[in-house]
Amino acid sequence: MINVYIKILALAAFGAVMGTAQAQPASGYPSRPIRLIVPFAPGGGNDNVARTVGDQLSRILGQSIVVENKAGAGGTIGAELAAKAAPDGYTLFLGGVGSLAINPSLRKNLAYDPIKDFAPITLLAKSPLVLVVHPKLKVHSVKELIALAKSQPGKLNYASNGNGSSSQLAALMFTSMAGVSMVHVPYKGLSPALTGLLSGEVPMMFSSVVAILPHIQSGKLIALGVTGSKRLAALPDVPTIAQTGLAGYETNSWYGILAPAGTPRPIVLKLNEALNRVLEIPEVKTRLANEGAETIGGTPEQFADYIKDEKELLGKVIAKSGIQLN
């Protein structure tokens, strides 16, 4: 009985110490460089967001933010690496719609859980897609496109930059809500998809803003609608798809910073405060706007709820479509 009592006292003391440690402000953090894992190759939208935010975050925290690109398998390689890192605040992860909301429903035997394995810190930005068509399709509005698709069920093709991409998911949500049937033509990346679209090989696509904007401005492609909740400053005359009559339609690419689950709460809060400060910097707002993204910010709890909602919404789209990747 004495030994049991001693063990109980020891466990209670340990719990009190840990509770105190969790409650202490992260005054000594960070004391060394922080790595920020980006699950895609250098040069893309994810990488640009990470480096824009990381540069300013390093100035606020007084430590280097080292961006590590761990591309492959639709973002799962980088996500798994981040999920299994030590929860000490020195590994962060640039998560997004693919790694946190699409892959869990799309890929079997995923090596990480987007809810249980991460501590959300801040939702950085949202970036809508643009629905564009080739001029040869001879439609100039979403209503005209829907009417054409209904008159030719299963005959119109649309491009995407890959199976399970946000581009494909945006199209699947569109066809479901509009009650039309179209054929998916997946390409191996955004560049070949744009080549196919510009050549007229495929007549339409949901694309990221930055990639498609020059072709809209040159008249090579026609923008019918944006997938976000409001019009884009770069395309003020292009309505949202919801404004065209498809009420409730909204989907975005998005970016956020997370840490491995178990990262001390004081560190999460310190990073959250610093990142919200970063998002208020005019230079950051401008650079993200140039990527077609709108800065968001907010609390860790708001970001956690957003991930759950997106995972549920896109999970339903994926389940209804029947698509699956091994």
C-alpha cells in the first residue's frame, strides 16, 4: 500500500509539473531555426506562400524559418513527415485543401490523420479557382455552359491538373449542383493541362488564378465565374459562380500553418499571434493577392473547425463521385 501511495503521489507531482509547463508562456521559444515543411515542389503557389510568410515570421520571432520542400504523392509525403516530427515547435507544416481535406477521403491507408496528428495554428489564406472555357465552345456565362452540358450529356470534357486535385473537386461539385454530366480529362500537372486547354484539346477547366489570368487578359480564354464567395480584384467583371444562379456553390484552395499534435499550447499561441501579425503586413497582403489569395488569420480553434468542415464537405463530393487513389 505504501508503494502504491508513493506512486500515486509521484504521478500527481508529475502531472502538476507538466500542467505548469503547459501553462508557462513560451518565453524562451524559439531558440533555434524552425523548419517549415511544404509538401510540394519549389516554385508553385504553396511554396511562394510559405516563403512569403516564413520570411516575415522569421523577423518577428528572431529565428530563421527554413522551408523544406518534400514533394510527392499529392502532398502526403510531406504531411506524414510533419505529422511524425517532434512536437516541440521546431517543425511546422504548410497544410492545405489537398493534404488535409481531400487526401483523407481519396487515398487508402493514409499514413497520417489530418485531425488527430496535427495542432492547427492559423489559416493563412484562401484562393478561389476560376472556371474558364476556350472561345471555340462559344459560351459566355455559367448559365450558357450548363444549358450546353444538359443538351449534350456526357459529351463535354473538362481538364484538371490531376486526379484528386482541387481543380477536379471543384468541377465535381459544379456538375453535381448543376445536375450535368461531363467527362474528366486529368493531366499530369497544371502546365500540361493549360497546354491542352489553350490548344482546344479540352474546352474548359477550373484553374488557379495566377496561372490563368494572363490568358484571360489576352482573350485566349473566357472566364465564366470564380469559385469563392466574392469577386476577385483582378477580375472585377467576373461573377462568383453562386452569383450566376448556382446558389451555395463555393470552394477554394487554402493554406494554413500547423504543428505536430502535442506541441505545447503556449508555443501554438505564440506562433498564432506572430502569424496573425504577419498577415497584417501590407507587403504580405499584396504578395498573396498576386497569388490570387486573400489573407484570413484567426484562432487555432477556428482553423481546426475549418479543416473539419472542409474535410466533411469534400469527403461527400468524393464519396458521391466514387473516385479513389491507391
